[in-house]
Amino acid sequence: MSAFSFYPIVIAVAVALAAGSAHWLYSRRKTPEERERERRLWLANNGRIIDGTIIDICELPDAHHPKNKKQSSAGLAQMLIFHYDVAGVTYEASQDVTHLQEYVDPKNCRIGVPASIRYDPQNPGNSIVVAETWTGLRKSPPVRLGIMEDDPTLESRE
């Protein structure tokens, strides 16, 4: 038996190891939904909180779901659009809240009300309003400070 007869065996073992390693690495790859969930949880635990404002709530066609023939919200991504200021810079961002329906109802969100925003201090453009463990949406209407001119209670006192 010569040394040349072991080369096919060594090559076959090397190819099998390479194929096994590639399969193992590929099977461990995270889906975009898992990466987004980890980003939200990291910001909910480590992000700084700042006041911002909800600008809009809109539904966009979702590229991941084919359109149904029925007019339903199954193929629509629900986006929460907000803005906030960090160190004199105004940021406008959006968050896909389609998969957070159990934590927030976009139909009950009001536009123009203040909200708490969590952002990454190293990258202020990386921000959220809602996560699985935290929400920055206010449940009560904003408190009016001082007497307003159109306050109906002011007229009843006079």
C-alpha cells in the first residue's frame, strides 16, 4: 500500500468536514425577526429614555406576505412613526409594530401625543417606542398645565 492510496480518503474526510461545518453554521443563522427581537430587547434593557412625539401610524404593504385577494390587514405592515431630539439633532424614525399587536394596538394610538423613546447612546438613530418588555406609549391624555383660554371651567366660574 502506497502513500498515494490515502489521498482520496483524506480528501473525502476534508470535504465531509467542510460540508458539515457549512451546514452547522448555516443552521445557526438568525432570521431577521429574531435579530429585530434581540435589538428591541437590548434597547429596552440598555437604551436611554427621552421624550418624543408620535407623528403617524400607517400601514404599508409587507414584502414578506403575499397579498390576499380579500382586503384584510394580513399583508400589511403597521408602522409607528415618531420623532425625538438628542443633543440638538432631530431624529425621525419608524418602528414596525406588526408583530407587537399584543402589546400595542395601532388603531388606538393617537397622533401628536408625547411618547417615551428608548435609543442607543452610541447610535441615536437606533430607537424604539414599543418592545415586549417595555412601552413608551402614554396611556392617559397629556396633562394641561396652567389655565387655557378655551377652558370651559373658566367661563363657569365667572
